[in-house]
Amino acid sequence: MKQPIKGFSKLTKEAKLEWLAATYSKNPEATIAFLQSYWHEDAKVQKLHDDFIENTVTNYYMPFGVAPNFKINGKLYTIPMAIEESSVVAAAAKAAGFWLERGGFKASVIATKKIGHVHFMYEGAVEKLTTFIEAITPKFFEDTEGLTANMRARGGGILNIELKDKTAAMDNYFQLEAHFETCDSMGANFINSCLEQFAKTLTSEVQKSDLFTAAEKDIQIVMCILSNYTPDCVVRAEVSCPVSQLNADEGISPETFAMKFQRAVRIAEIEPYRATTHNKGIYNGIDAVVIATGNDFRAIEAAGHTYASKDGQYRSLTHCEVKDGQFRFWIEVPMALGTVGGLTKLHPMVKFAHQMLGNPNAEELMCVIAASGLAQNFAALRALTTTGIQKGHMKMHLLNILNQLEATEEEIAEIKAYFEDKVVTHSDVVKKFCEVRGIEVPTPKVKQ
Ligand code: HMG
């Protein structure tokens, strides 16, 4: 039986590797060599990666691909994408190429406000607290002047602070809700530092005040934290063209394609089961660029899913209109990200991704990422409503299956040529591989 370990974090990296290999491998030496083979050859670069997180023992590779031909607001981009799933980059590239010839993507930032809360408990009269918070609001700004000086110099800072009465949902529960402009940074550390200062100011000002009884002065701070739900930090991207130009695939007229496409979007607007997969496809495109550019994909996804439910039902983040012979397809999505801070100037590949994009500011990057999500959704819906998803997806996945079978270069070439005009399925690939290699097709094991 495996034993727990105390003080693991204090071990050296080598000792961590040894423990891991000894505990989880029958051949510790080979396991250590395997894990070390993923270390970067330049010790300085490896040290950088080691320090990003805690208890690092090695690196976990993810492909870094690029999708060229994205025309966004008249500017041409090659978009960096870090993702493990086959066909995502190809789909983005195909959609980018399609829209390149039809005016490209138009994107604009609707708002960039971030939000954070001091969650606290207060047992007393609401009116008293409301008057008090109004009176001490300048003090919140004053006490955070040191923290906000640089952000204010860049044109950002704390925008407003207000009291929220949440007692209808939970007894004695209130919030100090603050809005922030964090310019080109995602702003999490900035926001959390301000919120923690607000909590200190609130507690000390309440103590000094003679407005409250002794019991009312016992304000309990529950927590101070930004919200990753950013409905006021939103970007919109759109593509449009005359329906007659929607020659999407052979054998289907532009009008039929527009009708089928719009119907598929409508289903995602009204049906949560479909909306979840539809939005997952959008985040194929968004997450890949968010990761490549060193941003927090968990935060961005979480915000998107909450936004998708903003009217009480989970819905599609994209929308489509076919009107007066014109096809319009758009996305509106929250996108709190940064082009400074975090990993953006540290991770060598992240730095390269920003360089590829022309070192955009946060608003430009929001536009690029929204366009990537829209392109991804367009490609997936085009496949789904015409050929079906498996044809293209499995065509891209074919190499993974062949690599899993350890096919040789010659076998890969022959099998790829064979599947050129066929829909790829796992079992057909295995069959063809066995035929090419001259071995028997394995019979599936039946569970006893
Ligand atoms: P195709 O028409 O067979 O491709 O499409 P093609 O060989 O004719 O090439 C056309 C263009 O596609 C190329 O232009 C590339 O831009 C791109 P070119 O570079 O030749 O000028 N392309 C590639 N790019 C890089 N490497 C490649 C490559 N092949 C084509 N190897 C394709 C094939 C897969 C693009 C198409 O079938 C497609 O877009 N399918 C959709 C795939 C997709 O959405 N994948 C996401 C994973 S599935 C999923 O998780 C989401 C989902 O559930 C979401 C939902 O339900 O809504 C589907």
C-alpha cells in the first residue's frame, strides 16, 4: 500500500523525482530518465519552467500550432494555438481562409470593467450601514492610493464602490462591490490587493464610528476576492456576407447552407444539451489562443459559461441571422485577459505568441481571441450541417491512431492515401494497418 509523504515540497527536485519513481514505477531508474528527457536542455529555461508552479518534476508538452489568414478589423494575423485536440487548428485555419475572401472578421470591445467583492456579515439596520458606506467611500480610495498609483497613471484604477444588500439570499450577508479598470493587465492581483485593503478600512472605520452599537460593530469579513464573472468586460466578433457567397461545400446551395447553419445555431440557443457542446467547440478556439498567450483559460471559460446562462438558461454564445439576403454570424463573450503581467513576459513561447500577433494590447487581443472562437464555431457547424463532423475530424486524427499503432513512415503514407476519399473510423484504420503489415486483425477482448 502507498504511504503518504510529509514535507514533500521541501525536497529537492531530484529527491522528488526519486520518490515519485520509487513509489509509482517498477523501474525507477528508467522512469527518472524518462521524466528527465522532457527537461529543457538549457538549465536556465528549465529553471524558469520549474518556478512557474510548485513541485515541478518535468515538463508536459503540448503542441503549439498556428492558424494563418485571420483578417480581423482589416489586419492580417497568424494566430498561435496551444491545444492537444486534432482538427482544431485545421478548422480555425479553414474558417479563417473562408472569411478572408469575404471581408474577414469585424471585432470590437464592448466594455473592459472588472469586478471584485468584499463579502461580509453585518447584523444591524441596513439604512445605517448604507449611510455609513457612502460616507466612508472616499476613505476606500484614499487608503488604496499607494496600490493604485501606477494603474491610475496608465488610465485605470478603481471605478466605483457600492454596498450590495444580499440579506434576501442569506441572513446578514452584504458585499462591497467594486469595479476596476485594469488596462492591459488581467488585474487579479491588483484587484485582490485593493479588496483586502477595503476590508481593513471597513473594519477599522466601523470600530471608530459611534453610529453602531457594540453588536453591530462585530462585522465579519468572510473573504475578499475578484469575480471571474465579467459581464462588463466583453468583446464582440462578427462575420457577414451575402448569402449568395456562402458556397460552403459541393452539393449544397448557399441558401440551403445558410438555412441549415442558422437552424443549428438556433438549436444551441434554445437547447442546453446542444449549447454545452456548441460552446465547447467555441472554447476549442478561445482556450487554445488564451493558453498560447499565457492567459488564464479557467477564468475565461468560467466567465463564458456564466454569461451563457445570464438569462437563467444556458445558451449558445454565438448567434446567426439571415435577413434580406445577408448572412450574419457573431459572438459576444466576456474576456478578461492581459498582455502584461503573469506569464506574458516570462514564458518564452508566450513571448513568441505575443510577438507573432504584433504585441497587441489587451483590447486587440480580446478581438483576436473572440474571432478565433467564432471561426472555430463556424468550422464545426459547417462540418456538422454538411459532411458530418467525423469526416474532417477523423481525417486529422488518423495520424494519432497510426502513431498509436507504431506504423512506419511507409505504412503511414500508404494508409493515408487509402483513406483520402473515405471516412476514417478507428476500426477501419486498424483493419487497414493489419492488412498493410500482413498481420491478423486482433479480435476485441470480451469482458468476462
Ligand atoms: P478539408 O476541407 O478536408 O480540408 O477540411 P482541406 O484539405 O481541403 O484544406 C482546406 C483548409 O483547411 C486548408 O487550407 C487549411 O487552412 C485547413 P490550405 O492550408 O491548404 O490553404 N486544413 C489544415 N490546416 C492545417 N493542417 C491540416 C489541415 N487540413 C486542412 N492538416 C477540416 C478539413 C478538418 C478543416 C474540416 O473538416 C473542418 O473544419 N472540420 C471541423 C473540425 C472541428 O470542428 N474540430 C474540432 C474538434 S471536434 C469538437 O470538439 C467540437 C464539436 O463538438 C463542436 C460542436 O459540436 O459544435 C464539433
